Amino acid sequence: MTIQIGNAPCSWGVEFANDPRNPAWQTVLKQCAEAGYTGIELGPVGFMPEDPAILAEALDENGLELIGGVVFRAFHDASQWDDVMDGAVRTCKALTAHGAQHLVLIDSISPRRAPTAGRADEAEQMDKAEWTTFRDRIATVAKLGTEEYGLTVGIHAHAAGFIDFEPELERLLDEVDEKILKICFDTGHHSYAGFDPVAFMKRHIDRISYMHFKDIDPVVKADVLDNRTGFYDACGKGIFCNLGDGDVDFPAVRQILLDAGFEGWCTVEQDCDPLLDPDPVGDAKANRAYLQSIGF
């Protein structure tokens, strides 16, 4: 089994390309390599240079491989379709220019869902017509990435979007052809949603093409659920903790991957709030050390 460990710009607080709080992209590449990683995700398209020559030189200088990229846009909002497609096409072009393989689709945070993150029994549901068009938009981008660009496309459940809870994820998997849509499985978001990531992996390992490693602080999770804290405030409280400090059983995750003969990238995502004075380099080093300690 060959598993490679990468990191992502979100570990440096980079969620949106034009956020003035973002560190320089050169800093992220340099610090990622210094923390012991050999690969990195693209981050939101536009954060790193879209000129392939510039980015290729910088990746080479830091000994990094580009792993993949995320389309984190409002698939749930039909009026945002042009924005979704803009992000999808630009991300596909950037990935293929550097030989990256993984296109990750995430329905971005919805105001209708953010207040009930982690509370499946209270979350607003789409009606049949809305779900159908939502599903079809995801399938359209999945087909684009797979058939036009030769990428491996994975759906990523995310707190406060409309693919958040396990039943929604499994419904989508049932309704979209496995040939065009795999799973990018995020351990932390699955735990935040109130479901067992290890149990899900056991059922669906054959469809998991890519992993995001994230952990959840169980004390913070209990507090935000008890106090009905919304998604953004939960992030500010530190619900996403360093790997090994939360409730995700990473040794069990590793064993499932081993047993399945999984090969490829697993990417660390230490989501952080740039307003809380985070230590992205320290966290990245600690997360790499923890994974090495359990055999990754």
C-alpha cells in the first residue's frame, strides 16, 4: 500500500481566494513543505496562480505535488449556477495543467442549513423537485470533470450545506453513477454531522477515492449542539482540532485503508479561523507527527 500525506491551504485559513486575511500563496507552499508534506491542494481557484508556468516552478522549488482542488460553491442555489461552473472549469484546467487527479465537489454553506449544523433531525430538507435539480447540477459537474478532463471526481459532505448528513450523502450516491462520482471522505465533517466515520468507511470503502483527514473536539461538539450554536460560531470555538485530539478513530481509519489496499493521497485539513491567531505551521507539524506515529 502506498499512501501519501498532503495538506491544504484551508489549514492556513484560506477558504476564499480574495480574502484579504489570506497569507501569501508562496508562504503556504513553503510552510507546507517545511512541515513535512509532499503534496498540497490547490485551494480556492484564484488563490494560487492560474498561470501554469508560475505555479509549476513554485511547486518544484518546494518539492510539492499538486494533489487536487475543491469546487466549494453553492450547488444548492440555482441562481449561482454560472458561479459554480466558473469555479468548476477553472479548477479542472488548473488541475490538469499540473497532473493533479482529484476534483472535489462541496455544496457550500447555506444560510438555511448553517443554524442546524450537526443536528440532522432539525435541518431543513429540500422537496423532491429542488433535490432533483440540485442532484443534477452536481452530476453535471461530475461528468464534466470525469469525461472532459479525465479527473477523479469525489463528493464531499460538508457541515451546513445540503450534502451534510449521511442519509443525504448516501441518497446522492444511489442516484448518481459511480463512474462519474466517487467519494472524497472527510472524517471530521462526518463526525460533526453526528455519524460514525469508521462505520461509513467500512460500508463504502470501494467508492472512496480520496480522503480528507480532519478531527473533531468532542467537548466543543457537545457544547455547540447543546447550545444550538451555528456553524460559523462553532468553527470559532475550535470544533476542528488537531488530529488525534478528537473523536475520530484514526488507527481504525488506517486499518480500513490498509485492508482495502487503498493507494493515493490523504490530505490533512486543519480548518482554522484566521481571527483567532492560529498556528498553522505548528498544527501542520503536529498533525504530520501524529500520522507518522500511527503508521502513516
